[in-house]
Amino acid sequence: MKALRSHGAKLAALVLVLVLAVVPFYETPYNNNQITLIFIFAMAILGLNLLAGYTGQLSVAQSLLLGIGGYTAAILVTEIEMPHLLTIPAAGFVAMFFGWLIAMPVLRLQGFYLMVVTLALVFVLSPVVKEFPSVTGGPEGLLIDAPEGVGTLATDQYVYLVALAVGVLLFALAARLVNSAHGPAMKAVRDNEVVAEAIGIKTTRTKTGAFLFASAFAGVAGSLYVQVIGYVSPDSFGIGLGLALFAGAFIGGIGTIAGALIGATFVQVVPLLAGRTDASLTGVIYGTAVIVSIMAFPEGLAGLGATVNKRLRKRSTGTSPTVSPDPPTAPAATPTTSISSSRNETR
Amino acid sequence: MGALLQDVMSGLAAGSIYGALALALVFVFRSTGVVNFAQGEMAMISTYISLSFYNLGVPLLAAVVLSMACSFLIGITVERTLIRPVAGRTAHAASIVTVGLFLAANGIAGYVWGVEPRGFPSLFSRESVGLGGARIAVADLGALAVLVVLVFLLFLLFEKTRVGLMMRAAASQPASARMAGAPVSNLLMSGWGISAAVGAVAGALIAPAVFVSPGMMGPVFIYALAAAALGGLSSPLGAVLGGWIIGVAEAVIAPRVDFIGSQLAILIPLTIIFLVLLLRPAGLLGVQEVKRV
Amino acid sequence: MNVLEVDDLSGGYSATPVLRGLTFSIPEGGVVALLGPNGAGKTTTLRALTGGLKRTSGRMSFGGEDLASIRPEGAARLGIAHVPEGRGTLADLTVEENLRVGGYLLGRGTALTEKLDVCFGYFPILHERRKQKAGHLSGGEQQMLAISRALMLQPRLMLLDEPSLGLAPKITQRLFETLGVINKEQETAMLLVEQNASLALDLASRAFVLESGSVVLGGDASDIRDDEELRRAYLGY
Ligand SMILES: Nc1ncnc2c1ncn2[C@@H]1O[C@H](COP(=O)(O)OP(=O)(O)OP(=O)(O)O)[C@@H](O)[C@H]1O
Ligand SMILES: [Mg+2]
């Protein structure tokens, strides 16, 4: 996140936030909710970005953790009438706890085991949730009342602004984290665990820490998710969403924070566009985009400028510099504001 | 007693299917060090291809064999166009590509063949035979037999043929194999092709039970991953044993423990994965890898 | 007649140039020692000859064939066998399987078994261990295996990268004697990279000393061996 350090990028981020903050006053409730969902997915992807992009650990469990956050919030609101705002940190902590349970046995091992385990885990949430209908509402899920609007704000505007504020907070947190001494440590673990270990980095701890951050971010996102959608159901958080978030992280640019917002926009918009022809195209587009972004632009769309620059430079000088893993980040793109039909699950 | 025997047999049959898919995973992992997360989806596509041939009037067995040939071509194409370009990068890059392939294959199948489940005829008769007071389905025996034959053929290929020897060499020390003049890249490519063909067999075995749909392989693939992890990702025999253990565990435990039932059966492979990772990360027959810089 | 000619060769890895205008040659059937301090570029030279380096300028030719765009598989086909630094053992294959891999280009025929017997003749211990996993061999045995694997190619030129590395002096001595026999009987030319200069100079007919990627001294092996001043200055003994 060199970019956020530089003044230009800081200014761009500020302008972006200000623009986003006035959007809900001019948009329909429907569109506001759609953009709020983009913020929510961006949080989950941001967490995955810290985990996969910076620390090199692949996981498809963000959907599961988002679901855990969502159920936590829904249960707290329906059972003990906890205020909606308070469920946000609560969901983050509960998801973090579950993340810890997953991370503990797995992260001591070689990288692909995390992927193996998380792939299995995303299939578990739905049957487990259905098994305990008294708490979770079983197959029907749980309905929760939407949070009241505040003052002159309508509910959709209110939730939008809360999500924006939480999002800004998480982005700032992530930027701080990767700019601290932990950032280089995470990258060292990603690039070569054995070497990282040799220079005194506690690799298991670093990986676990990244996984806890990713879990907490997903949990927070889950709480906001139920506040937008108004209900949770067991089948919303399966492999389809897990893979979509995974794809979003790589499409937006893994290892770049701005990429999370681009990736989330992609995750939210592609199904809407694809759904007009054939919902199955969503998977084709996600998959192709992941493959293309990994093969052609290792830094994803957020690093597009950097990659292209590098290629041009390479061609003009005729030398072959190795691609550095830390590209200067392009400023984040503004998400599309005209979204006009409902989201489809990949499966 | 009869009921237990019956459950063990059907567990072995299911386990044979997991084992077949696990075998495909191991084959790729051994020859290229990549966990192919799209293995299940590739097998799903293969199953659609089998079904398409069958619907054209080709006898079922021939349809599956034709599909194996197509799958081989798909496998080598995937290796050459998608995996090879990122092979020099981190091990992750190839895995990420296979996740992309997972998504794409799933979408392509839905686009081409639709998402409604379709029936798939069984390769075996629907009869059952009596054995020690239990009724054993012929299809179960068939699945078991197919896996045993498959493992035997792969064993012959690896251990008794020159190509198999060179494939092992290419996987173990590509540089040395290359220095001996071996076409290492073609060997790796064939590894992907063979594993895709093996996946086609797994698909044809499972399809009568789960029907053919883009999502048909989801849970099956998890079981196969668990089987491969249990057996040790690099051991073909381990994959088969892993598949059988998981299949039998599921078939024996699920009907006997109320809490588990059919919904929560997925917890069985998951628990097994966790136990293996905690107790013996290299798997039953795997070799503990030495980490190198 | 030279089997290998290297003329003004430069090249290296993406970031670092290693070889700088390297020139030397190997006569048909001769043994040439390539000496020099750590990091001089000896291993890199061998890699360049078998297509392990992407970009090189200058000329390399083998038996009249240009090696400019050589790849490892192609080098093997031309008859260049590489015994790499670290031996390149196929650890989970048996000893005999290792040799069969080395003889890949011989096909399935009797040539393969004949060649196996030739190797076992030079290194009887490998015959004893032929059913064992190669990873379980001792370092010396693995070195013999690596040499035998190269021999299976029936090479015109064998590139040997520090065959003495990690071996006891006695074993090294015997290994070098066998290399001498192989050179005579099989008429295989050898390019021998060594830290053990004195042994290498005994075996070789010509020698080159490499420093920072170029040849700083070249001549008859016996001349260098017998000139104490030269040895002190360039080889440090
Ligand atoms: N794969 C590589 N990538 C980048 N640089 C390399 C690589 N291999 C070697 N080098 C560098 O090239 C130079 C020459 O290395 P080389 O291995 O050829 O030396 P050497 O003469 O064989 O030394 P030694 O006697 O220690 O084996 C060294 O500075 C080394 O750091
Ligand atoms: Mg060297």
C-alpha cells in the first residue's frame, strides 16, 4: 500500500469516499442496497487479500465466515434484541473465533492444505445449520427486522453509510497492517516460508494472524449482509459465494488493497449482467477472469497500469527484469452505480 | 451381521468412486506437484460427454471409453494452455488457475447442457446377489472391480512400462530426466491427460446415483480430496485405501449414529481430513516431504 | 580436431552476467579440467553448454553443430551428458531405474541392457544395489550412479561438475581412476569441473582456470601441475 502513503493516492481515496458518501442521497433504495453489498463483499475480499495476497494462504472459507457472521448477527438480534450496530463487532469476534479453530490445526502445514480444508468446510455450514432449527431457523433461515433509519435517513441510506464507514475503517486497518512491520513479514511468508522462518519470522503465527484478520473482516461483513438482505438462510454461504469471493480477490488484484473494491464490484455486477443471457455465464466469466488475471496480470486489475508499464518498458529496453511482487497501485475505480436487477448465485 | 456386511460393501463401492477421483488427483500431484481443484469439475464434463455419446446411440461402455479419450485430450489441453504458462511461478499460481478452471468448467457445463439434473444409466445391472445373508448390489461389486482394475492398470503403467518410468522420472527430477533426453513437458502433459481419463471413469460410476448436473461433483470431490489427503497426496495406493476407509466409515457410521444422519455425513470426510492433518500430515502411505529453501 | 569449441561466450542469469568472453576448447576424446574459485562461473558454463541459460552471446559448437539454441533434451541427443552439481539423483527410483532413465534414448532394444552391463562393469556396487531406492545410496554411490546415468547416453562429451564433492579422499581417488578408464575405453571426452585441482590435473590433458567468468590461465595440465608459481597464483596450493 505504497499508494495510500503517497499524497496523490490518499487524495484520490478521500475523494472516492466523499463521492460514495453522497451517492445514497441521489439513488433509489434498490441501488443503494446493491452498492452496500459491494462494500460488504469488498470487506470479505479485503480480508482474503491480506490472507492470500500478502501471506500466500489460499482459502475459500470467506463465504463460510461471512455466513457465521451473518448468523451471529441474526441470532443476537432475534434472541436478545441486541442493537444492530453492536452485532457488527460481535459478528467479527465470533467469526474470528471460528477462524482460529480452523487455523490452528491447518496452518502449520503446507499451503494447499488450507485450501483443501476450507473447500470441505464450505459444504458443512448448510447441513449443520439445518440440524439446529431452534437456534438457526433451519432450512428457512432467520428473518430480522431492518435497522431503523436515523433522523431523516431512510433505512437503506443508513445501512449504506454504516457499511461505508465500517469499510473505510477496515481499509484503513488493513493499510496500517501491511505498512507496519507485519507487512514485510507476511510477504516473506508468502514468498518462501523456509527462508522466512530462517530470518526469524514466526511463520505459523503470521499465517494465523492473517487468517484471524480475514475471518474477522468476513464476520463484520456478514453482520452488515443480514442488515441489508433482512434474512439469513443456510444456502446463501456455500461454495458458490466462496469461489466468487476468491475470484474477486484475484481479479481485483491480489496483494493490493484497492483491488478488493474492484473485485467486489466484479463479484456483484457480473452475475447481474450474465443473468440477462444465461446465469451459467457467471461462472465462465469468473473463471476466465481469474485465469487471465493470474496469467497475464499477476497483480490483477488494480495493478493493470503497473503491469502494462512494465511490459512496455521491457520491450523498449530489451532487458528482462523479473516482475516485482509489489507494484505501485493504481487508484481505485469508482464502482458502477447503475445496477438494475437482482444478484444470482453461481450455483 | 448381514446389515453390517451390506453397509461395508456399499461403503467400499462408494469409496471406490472417491478413490478413483482421488487417484486422478494423486496422478496430477505426483507428476506436477499441483493439487488440481478442478479435477471434480473436469470429471463432471467427462460425464456429460459420456452421456452425449450414449444419447447418440453409442453403447454405454463404448460411450465411456470414448469420453475417456476426449477427457485425455481435454487434460493435455488444460496442461498445455493453462498450467504450463504459470508452471515456473509459485506453486500457488497453478492452484489458483485450477480454481479458475473449476468456476469456468462449472459455468460452461451449465451453459452447454443446462442446469437440470439428467439421469445416467448404470454400467452394471440392477440385480443384487446374496452373500452371507446380505444382498450385495451388482453395481457395488462392479464399482469395486473397476477401481481394482484401474489401480492395477496404473500400477502396470508406472512400474512396468518405459513411459511410466519416464513419467516418474520427470516428476521426481525433471532436470535429470531432461538431461537424459526425455521429453519432460510431453510427459507432464500426458499425466494430466491420464488423470482426466481416470476422472471420466469416476464420473460414470457416480452419475447413476447423483444424476448428471454441473454441481454433481461438489461433495464427491470433497470426499476424494479427503481420500487423497488420508492416503498421502503422492501415493496412488494410499488414495485407493483412503477412498475405501472413508466410504466404509460413512456407510457404517451414518445409519448407526442418529446425530449424523445423511445430512451431516459430510462431517465424516471433514473429520478425517482434520484428524489426518493433526496426527499424520503426510497421510497413511505418503512420505514426509523435506522442506527445502 | 576439437569436439567442443567455445568462443567469446558471455551470459548469465536474468539479473547477473556471469560469463564474460569465455573461450576454450576440448579435443576429441580428451579430458579438460575447468578450475577456479567458488562463484567463478564453472557450473554456469556447464549449464550454458546444455541449454540451461536463456541468453548467451558468443559461439559454442559441438562436433561442428552450433549450440546457440540448444536445450537440455537436445544436448542429450547430440551426445552431451551432464553430471550435475548435486548429482541429480532420482531418489525414489531404484538404481536400475535411474540407469534406465539415463538410457532413455537407447530405446527398448538390447543396446540398453548392454549399456547397463557396461556401467555395472565399472561400478559393481551399483549392480549389487540395483533394486534399492537410489535415495538410500551413500554419497559416493550416488556419484557413481550419476556418472553411470550419463554413461548410459553413450556420450561423446561428458560434463562433470565437482564429482569429488563430499567424498572421502580414497573414494575420490578410485572414482577418478575409473573416470580415466572410462575416458580411454569409451572414448568419451570430458569437461571436468573440480575444486580438487591436483586430482583433476592428474586426469586431464588440458586445463583452464576461470575467474569472474573468463579464462585467466590455460594450457597443458602437466605444465600447470608442474609450475609451482602458477599453481600458487591461480590455484592456491
Ligand atoms: N540460478 C542462478 N540465478 C542467479 N545467479 C546465479 C544462479 N546460479 C549461480 N548464480 C551466480 O552466478 C555466479 C557463478 O555461479 P556458478 O555456480 O557458475 O559458480 P561456480 O564456479 O560453479 O562456483 P562453485 O565452485 O561454488 O560451484 C555466482 O555469482 C552465483 O551467485
Ligand atoms: Mg559450481
